[in-house]
Amino acid sequence: MGISVGGIVSGIDTDTMITQLVAAARTPQTVMETDLSELEDLKDTYATLIEKVTALQDAYEAIDTADELRATTATSSDDGAVSVEAEGGAVAGRYSIEVTKLAANETEVSDGFSDKDTLGTIAEGTFSVTYAGTTTALTIDSTNSSLEELADLINDGVDGVTAYIMDTGDATSPYRLVVTGKDTGAANTLTLDTSGLTGTGTVPTFTETSTAADAALTVNGIAITSADNAIDDVVSGITFNLEDVTTSAITVTIETDADTTVANLTTFVDAYNELRTYIRTHRAYDAENEIKGEFVGESTVVGLMQSLQSVVGAAYTTGGIYESLGSIGFETQQDGSIEIDEDVLKAALEDSPEDIVALFEKDAGTFGDALKDLITAYNDEDEGYLTLRTETIDDRIADLETEIDDFDTRMDSYEARLRKQFIAMELALAKLNDASAQLAAMLGDGSSSSNSSS
């Protein structure tokens, strides 16, 4: 802080004068600080805009496939025999199903043993396991010849097969080795070969308690076999889960859920409208009431708004009967927002749901493809227009902060120089006053002497 001079000699309020001079000189800095504040507000406004464009992107990506956009309900007349799952792209219809056999995996169970942990219980040698056509030879020796060790050997050495010890509670021989294939289906047979075991231990014998088998059923009178009880390759988009053999035909019904599809599209429209409202709010300008939104004069934002209007209002060649959003009930309002006419949309869904899906999918020439390209152009995290504009704002903010700091340094020097000058002035005035006083004193003494003589 500079030395206060306070006009001790001159009587001038030099402190106030210096403050006013420095304040006047800081006028350009005040302008820079105002610019900086506005740029920081603009940066924050762009950050929120990017969030809303991302929200629109997320809302679109949640409906860009048939499974996501469309919705169906699936019911079974007997869930205990056949339950059903349907994806959004499933074809509506009724399916008559009869199940004559469930798919099964194969299980082999050994005879009973009185002990499961003692080494030497199982004869040593080669124990071979053949599963789904692949044979694995396991070696049993003095280090792993207990029933428990044999189970571990199978679990560690044979893919697709599990083994465990079952305690049956029998008074003399309660422990049995259970070996089972993990996968159902007739191709996944399991064979245990004990012919390579010799020595003092016991050679186990196994009994098949479950045979590997395919499921057998009819769907609308067509015979089908499957290695799995979850059958998802018979009707596109539908999974039939076989739970039990049927005694009579059951009915599975797949119906289009128009209300959910409308809700899915409404979520997208809400994200679009929220983005437009945000842009319009921050582009507001009213000179009379001194209202000027952050986006006034921002060509990047103008381009985004115009591009959105163009993509939403355009016609697309999809090969279907619906080639625009307007044709399926999307109505553009005067303010640019969108409202959905649910009656028109539901009629279109009933008439040709596949064509609505084609409009939103990201295939070349569709609305979905155009929207994807637009969002990428503006919102790409590296090269998007919004990203580049934000980087430009950041650069200008950094420059202004440097200029303001430099200006502070200059003003400090300016203030110090003023104080030095005023101090010099006060010192000069002090010397002048002192000289004047001495002169006055000298002149006063001379006058007195002259009067005495007379």
C-alpha cells in the first residue's frame, strides 16, 4: 500500500484525488471484468445446453430399435406348463403349444460308500469321462483316491460336468458320488469309464438316473425339438419357457402394447421440447426491458435450432408407408415444440408398426439416421460444434483473466507513481513554505532595526 500523503502541506485531499485518478484509469478493466462475467455465464449456459442435447441423444437411443420402440404383452393360458417372454419386435398373434417332453441333462450316481475322505477308498488308475462326445482321462493315485478327491478331480478337469457327494443318510453306506452334465439336450450324453481302475481300492459303479434328452413340442401344429427348455428361435422375438409336459394344448397370446409405445415416444418428444425451450429462453431479447439472453448472437446455437427443425420436419424414404414424423401424429406447434396426436399414432401402430420402427432406426435415409448425424455433428466430445465453441469461450476467458491480472499490475504501478509525485509535490511545497517563512523572518528583523535607529 502506498504512503498516505493527505495534503499535509498543500491542504489538498490528495488521497481522494489519487483514488479517483486510479478509478478513472481502471475503466477499461471494469469493461474487461464485465466481459469476463458474461463469458463465464455463456460457458455455463453452453454446458447446460450440451447436457440437454445429450439427454435428447439418450432419449433417442432408447427407442432406436424395434425391441426398444415397440412394446408387446405376452400371456400364457398355463404358466405352469409354458411361460412366455416377448421382445418389442415380436409379431402379435396366438400360438397353440403342446409339450410332450422336456429337455434334460444326464446324471450318473455311484453306489454307496461308508467314507468320503479316506485316501485309498477308490481304486487307482485311469478314470475316463466322456461328455458331449469329448473324452477326458483323469488319473487317480495315492494322493487323490478318496471319494471327495475324485469329485474335485472331475470338477477341475472336465468342462461342462459337475460332481458332488450326496449323503443319503444310509446307516452303512451313505455317501454317493453324483456326476451330472451341465447342459440339457440329447447331444450332451455322459459316460463314465472305470475299466482303467485297478488295485486295492473300490471300483465304483454308476447308475444313470437322468438321460440327456431334447425337448419335444408342437407350435401351431408344427413339431419342434430343442436342446433347451428356453426356446427362442422358433418365433422371432418370443421365448417359450417349457416348465412341464402338457395334457392339452395351451394358448400363448402376443399383443401390441400401443400405450407403452406412445409413452416411449413421448419421452423422446419431451427431451426434444425441453431442449428447444432452453434455447428459446436463452435467446430472448428485449431492449426496452434490458433482457438479453446468453445465446443472442450465437451462430452455433442458431445453427443447432435450425438443423433440429429441418430434421424433424423432413420427409424420409424408408420403403414404408410412413415417411415423416407428421404422418404418424407428430404435430409441430407455433413455438417449434412437438405434440403427439395419440389417436393418429395408435392408428399407425395398428396399421403398420414395422414402418414406424423403420422411420426411427438408424438405417441410411431415415429420420433416426439424420438425427444421429446431427447430434454427432454438434455434440461429439472432440470435434462437435458445441465442444469447439466451448473451447473458444474457454480460451477467451483465459485471455481476459491474464489481461485483468496484467492491468492490476499496471494500476498498482500507476498508483505508486502518483503517490510518489504527490509526495514530491508536498515536499517541494514544504521547502517553499520553509524558505518563505525564513525570508519573512529576515525581512521582519530588518524592519525592526530600522525603526529603532530612528
